[in-house]
Amino acid sequence: MPNDPCTEEYLLPQVEALLAGTLALMTGLSHTEGPCARRELMRDKVRANLQELAAHPHVSATLRVVLARLVEHWRTTPGAATADHAGAPPRVAWLH
């Protein structure tokens, strides 16, 4: 496997690339301070990616259960995605 970070993502199997992209979006959301115009779009994309991962044929039944719970979490936490940090719960609380 080449060590060039610019090409590594293209060598990942589809399900792993989707997972890596989803984790990157989640990381971006967790590191965004204050209001962000794209936060809602990013949250929608995380949820869509999690749904796609859950339907992927190479994902185990156990991981499907975990992904289904995560989809539900991302569907039911609107405050975490749009809250201004002045009125938001402590950061650790909404990352779980």
C-alpha cells in the first residue's frame, strides 16, 4: 500500500471509505465552535451515511444494530447540531 496520504482513501473498500468519511464529518461537527451555517447539512449527511452503512452487504448484523441506534441518535438530537455553545450542554454530554 502506498504511503501517499493523497491516494490512501482511494484504496479503501467502499464500506470503509464510507465509514472514514462519516467519521470525518462527525469529527468536523464536534470541533466546530459557535454557529455554523452548514452544521445541519453535515448532520443530515452523517445520518444518511449511517443509514447507507447499515444497509451495506458487508456489514455484520451486530454492527447493523449499532448503526441503527446511531441513526436514531442523529435523528433525535437537533439541539446538538444547531445549538449555540452559550446555551448548549457541556460538549462531552452531546458527543455520546
